[in-house]
Amino acid sequence: MISPAPVVFVHGVRTSSAIWAEQIAALARHGHETYALDLPGHGSRSGETFTLAAALQTIDEAVRRFPVPPLLVGLSLGGYASLAYAARHEGTIAGVVLAGCSTEIRGKPVGAYRTLAHHVSRTLRPTGGTWHVVTDMLAAMKGHSSLADLRRLLVPVWLVNGRRDILRLEERRYLAARPGIRLTVVPRAGHDVNSHNPIAFNRILLDVMHELRVAAGTLTAPLHAHA
């Protein structure tokens, strides 16, 4: 009997591992081990500076907690970081679910967002505001191409976007970047798709886990000679 695959969750910017509580509970009911990490600059690691290298190391440490390759699930910044990790450590994961990250982080809108984040963070510090994390994130991801990461992958990839999410603008380019990618657009959801429609998102994850389990069973099934 094939054991259920574990799952590693990677949150978005200015949030923490706490956003995955409903997904962790749903998967636990079906026997899946899970681990939700805090990226540098977030949650339990809010005193650290976010860099892409530090994010990838954090994901790697979480992945290697398990004796078998887990499914990697990332939202927004967590999705971009998960994709970057998957492109560099493909043999360590079973697949990747990318939510709310189907647009390249580039161009004038990002520049405007960076300027806004810089001014807001200067205004709020040292009162505990978290907008400086956005500035760190945009600096870390500047010049990085998630599409280039996607084209390198061989493991299964699922895209999940809320219907009202502005970061799904380039989802067709993402689908075209690599054959076999599956896309689900979740109704009544915006960018934080796992929180806006958790029932639909949990169902998607359980379907993904079923696909991985079936694929693993196919790969390990013995070959029988035909008479």
C-alpha cells in the first residue's frame, strides 16, 4: 500500500504559516503529513531579511524533513519561491501547486508597488509595520523569471488562481511554457484563494494528492508478461 504523500506549504508576502490552517486540517483528516514554514521576514522569522537565497534554503530544510519527496504548495510569493526551488531541486519534490503567481514580477506596476512599499515602510518603522518586507521581496525577485523556472521543470505542476486575482493575467503564458500543466480557476476568490474559498482549494489539493498516489502506484506496479 502506498502511503499518502506529505505536503509542504509556503505562504505569501506579509503573512505567515498560519494562513494554511484550514488546508492542514483537511489534509490531516485524509492521513497526509504536512509542514507549513515561515519565510525569512515573516511570522516567527520576522526579524530576518527576506532574500531569495534564504527562502530557498528555508524551503529545502522543510522538504528534507520528510523521508519521501513531498508536494510543494506555494501562494503568491510562496509560489514564486516554490517554483524557483523546484527548478533547482526537482528530484526532492513530487510536484508543485502554484497559487496566485501566474504573472511575471516585472514592469512599471512593480516599480510603482516598490516605491509605495518603500514610503509606507519608512513611515511605519519602527512601529512594527511589515511593509518593509515587500521592499525586500521586490528587491530579491528583481530580474528573476518564473517562466524560465517553469520551462525547466519535469515534475507535475498545477496552477490555481482565484477568478478575481490580478496575478492571473499571464496564466495562458504559464500554461504554454510547459506541456501538461493543469489550471484551475476558483470562483468567488481573489488573490488569497486558499482563504477566500477554502472548500474549493482543499478539494483541489485532495485531487492533486490522489493523482500523485495513482501515478506512484503505476510506477511501482510490477510488469506482467503476456501469454
